[in-house]
Amino acid sequence: MTAKEKAELLELARGTIIATVKGQPLPVPAKPAKGMESLSGCFVTIKQQGQLRGCIGSFVSSRPLWQTVQEMAVSAATRDPRFYPMKPSDLADFSLEISVLSPLHRVQSVEEIKVGTHGIYLIKGHAHGVLLPQVATEYGWDRETFLRHTCLKAGLPENAWQKECEIYLFSAEVFGEEPSAPR
């Protein structure tokens, strides 16, 4: 994606969150750039004071990326079960990160996982968990620690990855606002 397309998606996500919280109509880009029309999955992450405030995404989409970004922005702000829905007072100080995802690839061996390059989507029975590639980097995790935390996020024992789990990898083009960026 171009720098302009990334900036437009971040502006769209921010405008969408503000409109949603204020109960206003969602913004619509006049003429979305080519990169905003791709049928890619994405995650939208909201942070307040450097701490996670919401993160929701989808691995696939049958709609243009700009629409998927809007849907995930609304969900991250209002439907992440770990947090209360954002209120007008939360709009004073938040930053955004968007992760545009590659297609999923099922691994044959955990040795395929490259920390800092790949995100992990792990499934066992009805349990599933996902961690974006940047999470392992932010926390300084090695491959095994990354796998353990993905299991825990799925509600599984931390060593569940060693037996009968489906493990998928994906990469992401990650871009975001600076937390102290002027609004």
C-alpha cells in the first residue's frame, strides 16, 4: 500500500470510530484509492496511553478493504468483549493501528514460524486464538513463548500447541498513528 492509502485508511478508521461513538453517520471516501479496494482481511487496534483498548479483525473479506476497515474499527471500539464500548470521553486520547493481512497458510511444522514476520492463528476443537505478528516483537517473545501465549488467548493450556492443534500463519502490513500525533 502507498503512504497515501495508509493515511486515508487511518483517517477513515478514526472518523468511523468518532462517528460511531457520537451516533453520527459513518464517513465514506469520495473515491477510494486502488489499494483500498483490495479484498483483504484486516485487524484494527485501538490504544489509549499506549495500552490496548480494543482489537478486532477478520482474516478474509468479500468487501473492499476500506469497508472492512470501517467494520473492524466499529467492532474494536464497541464490541471487543475485553473492554466497555468507547464513550465520548474516550475520544480525547486514542491512537490506531491497522494490520492488512495476507491469506492464511497452514503450517506443517512450528519451525516455519518466523517471529516478527508471522502472526499465529491456532485452532483446537471449538477453541481458537490469534496474535498479530507485532505482538511477539513488542514483548520480545521467542517462537515457543509466542505459541504459548496464542494457546492462552484461545483459552487452552499453554502447551496445547504441541498436540493436535491446527496452526496457521499469516503476515501483515502494519501501519498506525503515532500515539502523540496531533488530532
